[in-house]
Amino acid sequence: MSKVLVVGGGAAGMMAAISAARAGHRVVLLEQNEKLGKKLYITGKGRCNITNACDLEELFGNVVSNPRFMYSAFYGFSNHETISFFQSIGLDTKIERGQRVFPVSDHSSDVIRSLENELRRLKVDIKLNAAVTGLITEEGRFCALTMKSGERLQADACVIATGGLSYPTTGSTGDGYRFAKQLGHTVTPLYPSLVSIQLASDAPARLEGLSLKNIHASVSVAAPKQENTGADNGEKKKKTLKTGKILFEEFGELVFTSRGVSGPVILSASSKIAEYVPKYDLLVHIDLKPALSEEQLDARILRDFDEAKNKQYKNALDQLLPQKIIPVIIDMSGISPEKQVNAISKEERRKIARLLKKVTFPVRALGGFDEAVITKGGISVKEINPSTMESKLVQGVYFAGEVMDVDAYTGGYNLQVAWSSGYLAGSSIPL
Ligand SMILES: Cc1cc2nc3c(=O)[nH]c(=O)nc-3n(C[C@H](O)[C@H](O)[C@H](O)COP(=O)(O)OP(=O)(O)OC[C@H]3O[C@@H](n4cnc5c(N)ncnc54)[C@H](O)[C@@H]3O)c2cc1C
């Protein structure tokens, strides 16, 4: 039996502590907050989307950064094993739309409680208000942790499960990146991801709260940014992207915020464009009528205009568009809102059809870490053994969860990364 210290009492840390204790280790779980699972508590709008009940191929497909690194972790502790694991510790789950798995009670607090009960049953020593300040190694091996209290804790192994940078009020202060760097690890550039996109336009302020279902959204490159923002700290030089290159496209739902756009399709877009935002001027395009070709849409507008030929342009679009967006579209079309519909030329009508198929806004920035669901980037997976989650540089140091350079789409996939990597780290520590 060896002594194991787990740093971070979030999803990955609690799972690592459970699997290490089940394997027969003496485990101490160190959490700087006054309670465990502060971020878990707010997941899934307080309901905790624990995982996704999709098949394994889809699970890999929903990991955006470094899915192949997760091979052993997902095969060793899959999403279906997550569901049976929670069942075994007394938490009933249900599957909702999009195969999202939630606790039957709809309370994330029940997820935390069930994990805590299991930790206590396994006699894991849970230390709260226990902030770790550094790692001590000897001859390339882990030997101890230093604590804010001044204490020094010795052990045979430690698991770093300190999370990322998003929602820092939950305890994600980026300490794990610092510890890893001190050990000689590379930390890839860090970006907020699964986050809203701010637009350089006055439209969002006029459209705030408007939700558009069944649209097609895409993001393309306008041009490289003039100034170098210095955001590519240490990143290898990549080829310059061509103007017009599509970085992301998807059908779905978006919602306007006061400063930009959010909603499922935009959160997914953010995780594909995060690294390009500091380097390129980007454009968001919205196809408001994805089911119709431009010609079909033109024919539809012609029909609507025929029925409203004595009305003004500003009063002739309500069959086609939500009320709130009509003034914005009218402004963007450049046609006078007072113009009689029967005076609108064929060319102008075509212009409206083209516009509705591609409403374009320049991107100002992504939302910040304070509102991001996940951190993109982290400890380079090239320096972590994917079969054990052990550092390739320092023996006895393991990593799990968001602190690593792995991130996924929404739908329960990020927590699955935490459960699988935490489980693998905890169960790989030699007795
Ligand atoms: C609003 C929101 C909603 C989300 N909803 C979902 C969802 O429904 N489904 C999903 O799959 N994912 C969701 N996520 C993402 C998910 O929460 C994360 O992927 C997951 O929590 C990462 O787990 P972790 O254990 O790696 O990190 P965390 O959960 O962040 O845990 C890290 C822990 O380490 C502690 N710590 C840090 N530094 C130290 C230190 N020096 N000493 C001691 N302790 C330390 C922190 O206090 C923290 O408790 C959501 C995220 C947010 C922000």
C-alpha cells in the first residue's frame, strides 16, 4: 500500500481518489475550497450533465482537442461505465434529449453527495481549505507537496486534478499549470472555450434575447490581424489561413446576447475558433433560411411581396422573419424601410434573399474565462503517458481532468474526460 495525494476535489480529483482507494492505496484528497465539487455544483445549470450515453465512436468525435490521447482512458472507463458507477454508489440517472445523462433528481448536489459518501466509505482522508502551493521532487521522482499552511506532505505519488481557468470563483485558479511548468512540463496556450462570441456590431444590443432555431451558422477568416497580439506564446508557427476559409459550420440554435451571440451552435463554434481569434479577423455568418436555396427564398419573397404590394418594405417581412430582427435586416439591406413593396426591384429582392442566406457580423472577441465552460489548452498530452496518465518527465506525478490539453463539446463530454482520466490515473498508481 502506498500513500497517494490527490490535489483538487473536483470531478477528476474525486474520481482519482476513489479509484486509488479502491485499488488499495491510502489516499488524501486536498481541496482548497471549503467544500468539494464547487464547479460540479453549477454544471448543467445545477442539474449536472454527468456524461453522454452515445456510443464510443461518438464520444471520441465530441472531444475537440487530442481525442486519441483519451483512447485508454475511455476504453478503461467509458461513458457507460460512468452510468453504472454512479448507479453503484446510489445515484440513479436518466437519459434526456441528445443522449445527455442527468441524475434522476435533477440536482447536481446529489452527484457530489454520492461521490463524497463513496470517498468516506473508502476512508479517503478529505482535507478542505487545503491549498497546495508546490511540488517537491527528488531525482526525477515525486516526493512531497507544500501547503499554504506551511505544512509539507510526503507521499509516494500525487495526482494533479486542479482544473482549468474557467469560472475562477469555483477554485480554478490555474495552479496546476504552474506546478506542471515547475516540473518542466509544457503548457499549451490557454483560451476560454464553450463561450459566447462578441460581435463588432450594434445589432446584438438591438436583438438581445432573440433566439433563432434551425439556422446554419458558420465562421470564416476575413484577414490576418495587423498587430501581433503576442497570444501565441511558444506555439509553433503555423501556415497563414486564407481569406474566406471556413473554420466552423453547423446547423442549430443561437441566441443574441447584449454584446454578441451565444447558444449551442455558438458554444461549439467557440471551441473551434478560440486559437484563431487573437490572430485573425473573423466573420460570423448566419443563414436564416437554411432549408431554402437562394432561388427558392427569392421565389418565397416574391410571393410575400405580391401579397403585400401596397405595403411599405418595413411591413412586408413579418411572414418571413421574427419581428425583432426585421429592422436590423432592413438596415443591412440598405433599402429604404418606407419604400413601397411594388417599387422594390428584382435586383433589390435578390439582394434581400442573399442577405437572409448570409447575415454577416465581424467578431470582436470571445467571452472571457469568467463565463467560459471550459479551458482550451493545458498540460501538453505529449508529456503524459496515455495508458496511465503519469507524467513522462517526473515519476509518481499523475494528471487528470481539465488541467490537461483536452477539451470537448457540451453534452456531458467534458465531465466524461474528467471521470475517465481520473479513474485511469487513480488505478494506475503502483501499490
Ligand atoms: C457553468 C459550467 C457548466 C458546466 N456544465 C457541464 C456539464 O453539464 N457537463 C459537462 O460534462 N461539463 C460541464 N462543465 C465542464 C466541467 O465542469 C469541467 O469539465 C469539470 O468540472 C472539470 O473537472 P476537473 O476536476 O478537472 O476540474 P474542477 O472541477 O475545476 O476541479 C478542480 C478543483 O481543484 C481545486 N484546486 C485548484 N487548485 C488547487 C490547489 N492549489 N490546491 C488545492 N485544490 C486546488 C479547485 O478548487 C477545484 O475544486 C461545465 C462548466 C461550467 C463552468
